[in-house]
Amino acid sequence: MPSPRADHRPQPRAHHPRAEARAAVGGRYTVRVLEPSPPAIAAPPYYADDPCSRACDDERLVVSPVGTGDLGYAQLIAERDDPAFTRFCRQRWLGAYPQLAPRPRTWSRTVAEHRTLAAQVLAPWRARSVGVSDARGLRITSGGFGTPFVPGERQLRLDQGVLVLQRAGEADGFVPDTVAEAAEVVGLAAPASGPTRPDRDERLVLDPAGCRSLADWLWFATLVLEMLRARTGGRWPVLIDPDHLDVVARVGDAEVRASSDPPGLLDPRGRCLLEHEALEGRDDHVDAALDMLLAALGASRPPTGW
């Protein structure tokens, strides 16, 4: 894979989110994080790891970002009073959460281009790698989104506009000029067909400010919806729908979504509960969003079957 263009984007690196979190807590706990981590899981129904499961294979306490463990990262942050550890957690939305900043003017184009790459490159690459046509859901990753790990400990992700292919301990990346180029580089004959497909040779911009802002929204939405899943007993991990770039949680028979354009939290009937603008600059944005979703589910919850 070609190297990224020299335009101040991050250099690709191989990473193992759970191993990095385990090192950050000194190996004292079983850690859970929001990002997908190896080893690859190629078994139904998820074909992916559950980053926030309660299961533990030893006697260590489980630290979780969403309330499914014995303690949370916020407790460790308070106990340690260590700026480096706090920064580690903030960057990964594990605790000491960053605020949501106002969206840049490039937001809509950034979403459209990310949606196209998600639907026409990342999702079909994952489906082909797993061998299951409907295994297309994506997940939040360090600087954007990507696939869960697939057999061969491989992952394809979009990290602040850099398309990164990781194979175990190695990672290669490049900034694609077009969807066709992105598909070719990762071994797809052509961009998959679908409703979001633009001209395959239309130039991609992938504005860095837009990429960072979109990544923050996807992180925020994933955290809130994983917390919602923990509170309501949902089985399915939170996924990113590649065709719409919505973050989706299944709660009983309902779906709760965080849309990306316009960005906002939607109730199971598709009504907007909170817009991005209403959450900008707030320190209580995570709690406010979770409380509103729980209230909406309570109001719309059927009498049985949940």
C-alpha cells in the first residue's frame, strides 16, 4: 500500500486497543474499550468481538467505559491524578470526555465522502474477508471508523482521512484520491454498487478538520449508545451502518440511531431528540444524551417483549 501524503495526517501504526489499555492500567485489571480489538472472531451472529462484555476469564476486576464492569475509568482517573493517564482515557472516550466542538463548514462533504468509502470500500472488504455478505457493520476506531478484526488479524480503517490496512503488527496507509483508487488498493476490483455511490473517479477531499470533528461525533455516539445498551440489556454491539454512517444500537425490537448528517440522536421512531448543536461545549453532554434516550425508550417501550 502506498504511503500517506505528507499533509500532516497521522502516520499509520498497528495498534491493539485492549492491550494498550491494559498497559495503561498497569496490567492490574481486565480492560474493556470501545474500539474493536484482536483476536478476530469469525463466528455468528456478530462476526466481531463485543468490546464491552462483562465476561472475564480470570479473577481480576473488570474496568469498563459503559458500566458493565466492576469499576469505571473515571474512578481510576480520580484515584491516579495522572495527566498522562487522563489524556489516554480522554482520547479514547473512556473517561474525562472531551467536549463536542462546533462543526466545521466542511461537515456535510466530509460525511458524504466517509459514507461513500464506508459503503463502497470498507463494508464490502469486511464482508469478503469474513465470507458473509451481510457482515458489513463497522465500528469506531482511533481516528474515525473501520472494520472489526477479520481472520489473519487484519483490519481496514479510515483514520483522519488515511485509509489504513493493518495486518497483525504492521500497518500501511494512504490518502485515497478517489473511491476507485481506494477500492483498488485494498484489493477490490471496483467500488461496490449502491445508493451512495458517486462517480468512482470524483476526487475526494477528506478535509482534516472535518475528519476530526466527525470522528469525535462517532466516538460520542458510540459511547452513549453502548451505555444505553448496558442499561437496557441489549445483546448486539453498537455498529456503524455503512450505508448511512449512522451509529446504531438495538434495544429489544427497536433501533436507536445517532445520525451523522444532520448529526443528532434519534428515538426508535426516527424523531430527533438532541442535535449536535445542543451538545456543543457542554461537560454533561454524555449524561444528558443518555438520560434523554432512556426517557424516550421508557415513553415508547411496549408493555411486553423487552
